Amino acid sequence: MTAQVPRVIIGFDGSPAAMAAIDAGAALFPDTQASIVHLWTPPFASDSLRRRLWSGTAGIDRFVEAVEREGAREAERIARAGVVLARAAGWDAEAVVERGYGGDGVQIAELAGKLDAQAVIVGSRGLGGTRALLGSVSDMVVHYAREPVLVIPHPLLAEESGALRAGPVVIGWDGSGGADAALVAAQRLFREREIVPVTVEDGTGHGLETSGRSVTVLHGDGMLPSSTRSIAAALCTYARRREAAVIAMGSRGRSAVEEIVLGSVAMATLHHAFRPVLVVPHTSSPARQRK
């Protein structure tokens, strides 16, 4: 039986971060089908275009129709550009264009389930470190997707980009169900790569829970109490030393309203890592994890 070709979806808005995310995603997931998702929300048109359309139409109804027509046309153009970039990067890509309703992150998360995607890829805005900004769409995808979400920071330096094709996957390990889910997802998505679970301690037993199945690294000088930021920093430092392609983190589960509770270490890692971070929801479908 022929193995099923994996599918990912990637949110694409034509920005430099989105274009860089396609390149990075294709390096991490070669031989993959990709849906290039572009959402647009009417009225989609610049001020100058709206003025042109208003002067050339009679009545508000015709004006609204013209704005939506031109908006749909521009959305298709952006999506096609994303497909061209994805195919040039080696993906078997298709465009998915839909009208948004103001909650693009939630809509992309919903599309992942409809398209049977094994992962969702989003680009983040700006640098890592203290200036890191996920952006509202990326943040919502991470919080609401039922599939693993790969957040790719922009820009990646040459060394970080060079690690994408063959570097190991470092997993923040604390012995929890979320860490287990992250391990299973990493093994499924990155079958040919080394998977390295990593426990972070401060030398006094404080930090992520120690396990015989993980590498243990220390943060600080062993005398400082653990903090979410110091644990995330130690994890990112280890990933840099190992020239890791990805850092994977599990979420803590879902609240009563189906929102992922990331946990402070996972959130700190997302905002401070200078390499892609895979966030895996604790309640990922077992059927999906077995694919």
C-alpha cells in the first residue's frame, strides 16, 4: 500500500514573514502536500481603489459589488503567488482562498481539521527575544488548533536556516501528558530526525520534571530558583548548541471553552526562541497522531 502523503496548511498573507515561513516549512517537511491558505475580509481595497470604484459606479449596491469583486480578485492573486513560492520550494501546493469573518486565526485552525492537515504552519512577526510578537493571527491559531502548530520566527539567520533540513528536534520534557503528545507528534512529523527530549533543572531539582528518558540541562548557576523565562532560555540555549531544527512543546490541555492552555514555559519559549517552535495540543486526536 502506498503511504499517504502528509498534508500541511500554511497561512499566507503575502508578507515577508509568510514568504519566509514557506521556505522554512518546505525545508522541514519535504515531499509534502501544502494548502496555501489566504483569507480576505471585505471591503478589501485600498482608498485609491475605492475612490476609483465609487466614481465609476452608480449607487451603493453597485459600489459594494465592485469592491467585493476586486477584493476577491486580489485575494486570488496573493494566494497564487504563495503557491508559486511553495512549488519553487519543492511542495505540491494548492491555493485555498476563503472569505474571512474577522477571526482569521480561528478560521485557519478550523480549516486544518476540514483539510485533514497533520500540521499548521504560521509565521511570526518580528524578532525573537524580548521584542518577539507572534501577531494576533498566529496567536489565535496556536491557541485554538487541534493539530500541531509550527510557529516560524522571522527572520531566521543563516545558521538557523541551515539547521532546518537535518537538525534534531528538541522537546521540552516534563513528564506530562502534553510532553507525551509532543513526543508522539515529533516522531510522526519528523520520522528521519533525531528526537531529543530535554529536561531543564536549576541544580536543586526545581524545573521541568526529571525523567530517565530525557537529557537534563541546568540553567543559571544552580543556585537561582526556576522561572519560566530561565527554563525557556536554557531550552533555547541547548537547542542552539545542538543546532536543532525545531523546539517542540506540549500544551496543558483545553479549557471548558476548547481553548488550549499553553503553559507559561511553552509561551516563554514561543516568544524567545530564534528557531521554529512546534506547539502540540494535549488533546490531539489519537487517530491523527497515529498517521
